[in-house]
Amino acid sequence: MTRVAAVDLGTNSTRLLVADVEDGSIAEVVRRLKITRLGEGVDERKRLLPAPVARVRNVLTDFRREAESLGAERTLAIATSAVRDAENGEAFLGEVEWSYGFQTRLLSGHDEAQLTFRGVAFGRELSEDTLVLDIGGGSTELVVGGPEGLRFHDSLDLGCVRLTERFLHSDPPAMGELDACATAVGALLGQRLPYDLQPRAAIGVAGTITSIAALDLRLAEYDAERVHGHRVSREGVSAQLERLAAAPLAQRRAIPTLEPDRAPVIVAGAVILREVLDHFGLDGLEASERDILDGAALEAAELPEPEEGAAPPGAYTCC
């Protein structure tokens, strides 16, 4: 058995999973999430900005302390869309390695799809032609597979942070802004996805989808055990999108089951979700608490012993 810590340096959130991994199984010890908006401004400026980086540094300090106190033997920090798109992304990862002692991996869209699928599939058997949908801050991953593994995957520049910054400027969003956002999503789905790709079922991961599942359940407070496995209908998604889009940001922040710092970008995430379901003609999807972070934990257990050495290129110079 190996105790590992997996860190997800996402566009919208920074997350930690400490778990015991043995023979491909994962026993969760602790899971944490902080909204850090690392990707703030990246779509426009193609750089990680000082304020978001400072927020992530503060969270990583706490995550490192907790991982060490829990006896994690291996730590893997994965980075996705925001770091991929930023000119100073590799320098930032060099700093993470040197300053916090985490091994890092910058994921391509292909890597991200594989890890997401691995995390969702662990401990269960997916039916043939299952769509795994991961709506992130900067990108959306679509993976189709089944018992034999992946059949199709793509990573699209459709994320809740990216689309909020591009389209949703009013509070609450104006109808024209919502329509423009939906049109952009639908157009890219039509351009990039094969016409004969027809998944029979769907599983959704990450904060947009789990938050909408919690709202659909009408929970008084967020409950991961009840959210995991909950099926949200297409009509349920539309109802929550209508509710969220009609509420000013201050009201969205006050919704008990919604992380307050997710409130600014949840509307764009819900638009993406609705458009994906419509594109494939799906009548709903299952929410999953297992995702790319679980896949990263499995990979962390396979890492070699960390070695001390010189600072990686770019350390201390990223931002």
C-alpha cells in the first residue's frame, strides 16, 4: 500500500486528494478544494497573472503541510488548460516542484482525457459507448469508451472561466450574452466531434456538474455521497441553468450547495452542459465524484522515489 497525494492545478480550482493506493484500488483519506481561478485572464493575455498565482501558492502551502502530516509518500501535481495556454506555465511548474517538493506533470488534452477516464472507471465497469464529460475552467474534455477502454477523446477550448470572460459580462447575464455563449459552444461541438459519435449514456465530473446535481437534489448543504451517482435529466439541467442565469451574482453566492467562489462561472458551465446533452441527444447524465484527481492518485503511486537536486529551469521566475 502506498499513501499518495494528488494535486490538480485547475483553471478554476486547486484540489487535493490524499489516498491509500493498493493494487489499483483507492481508499480516500481526505479531499480538499479551493477556488483559486489560476486561469483568470489567461484566455486574453496568455500568461498566468501574479494575483492568481499568489492564490495558488497560498493553497499549495496548506496542501503540502496536510499531505506531509498525513504521511503521503508520493505527491503528483497535474496541470491542465490554464497552464498549457500560458507562456509562463512551465516556469510556474518549475517553481511548484522546487518550492513545494511536488512532482509535476503538464497534461496534454490526450493525457487529460486518459486520466479522467481512468479516474471515473476505477472500481466500476462502464457500459459500451459511455460519454465521460469533464467541464473545466479553461477546457472541456469529452471521452467515449467502455469495457475495452477509450474509443474517442477530444479536448475543446470550452471552459466555464474562459466562456464567462468572453461572453457573460452583465449581472445577471443578458439573454443575448447567453445565446452567444450557447451558439459558440454548439458551433465548436459541431466542428470538432465526428457526426457518427453517438454515446448511449453519459457520466459527468468536476465542479460544474456536481454542483448542478446538488441543486437538482435540492440539498440543504453539499453532500458528496448523495451527489455521487445522482442522475440529472436534460430538463433538470435546463431548469437549473434558468434559475442560475436569472439570479444576480450575490444571490448565486448565497445558494447553500454552491461554492461561493464558483458562482461567477457556474452559468457558463451550465450552458456547456446543456449544449453537450443537446448535441448528442442525451436525456441526462450521471454525476460522479471520481474524476481526474483519482486518476492522478493512481499515477502518483507509480512514481519513483523523489530525488533532491538543483532547482528546475525557471524556478522562482514564473510571475
